[in-house]
Amino acid sequence: YDIYDEYVDEDFLSITIYGIFLCRPLELMNMYEKGGVSSTVFADRFEEYISVLPIADQVNAIHGYNKIFKGTDEVLKKKALTEWTKWELQISRLAVAPESLNVQMNNFDYVLSHSLIENHYFMKNGFVDGDELLKRIGEKVSNVPVNIIQGRYDMVCPFKTAFELHKAIPHSVFTVIPNAGHTVKEPETLKKVTEILDLL
């Protein structure tokens, strides 16, 4: 889902959405902060992610990482960039393939852009009011077929958000992939997305 769909009047044949993240405080807490669901399920990996930060900054990891990203310690910055991206990649699949993780982590241009862009947007809640978007979206797309796809065990984009979006768009078709996490590359998720797009 692109914010463009919300604010620009346009004719669409259909909208297909997966991995819904509205940057609301609960979603950011769930993904990046101590006490969130992801930090509980992946406590060992979360410990690596949070260890980059001084104790005082661990109460708000997104802000703590932002301070490092804007700082002058280049060694610490590189470590922080790496840990930010690694954290997300490690929790994106039900089973992470080490070789796949290594390919992405060895591409530092990817790590750099991924970490800085995400953190910049999350510092500002994605520059959008997610709750307001949910209130308005149903009317906005009332005449457009909408497919929502969600991995049941998505630790990045919580199930709750996709479910709320489905309720906000009553005519939407909500498909839950029972054995999938976040990434669209998981077999059943990719199969469903391809199946829907092939019908266009």
C-alpha cells in the first residue's frame, strides 16, 4: 500500500497489499523496542541488536540508533547500520537461510540505505497518521477490488494491522498465509501474490 493511494484521486483496476506497516507507535514498539513482541520471540537476536546502544538509550532504541547514525564515530556507525538491518532480516522468515542472510549483509550499500531510510522514517512515524489513514481508506477505495495478504507469523508487520485494514475495507479479500513470516519470498506468500497478479 502506497500513501499515494490515499491522497491522490486515481482510477485503479485493483489494489493488492501485503506487509502492512502504518508506523503507529504500537507497530514500532512491536518491532524495534524492548518489550515488543519481536523482542520476546527473538530474545537472543534482540540482545545483539540492542547491545550496540548505551544502556540509557536502550529505552528508546529507534532514537538511540538515530543518534549513532548522525554521530561522528564511523566504526560505531558501521556496526549500528549492520545490526539494524541484520535484526530485521533475522526475524523476517520462519526459517532464515544463512546463505541468503549473508548475501544481503555483505552488500553494504544495501545495509546503509536500508538502515538510514527506515530509521529516518520511523523517527517521524512514517510521516503519516496511521490511525487517520485507517479511518479514511475504506471510503477512498470503496469501488476498487482490494486483496490483503498477511503471513500469520509476520514479526515485522504485525497481523493486527492487516486485520484492522481488512475491517476498514469491508469488501477486501483477506488471505492469511498460515506458514509464513514477513518476506514475500516465502513460498506460499509468493505463490498467492503471483496468483492474484496473474489475474490482472
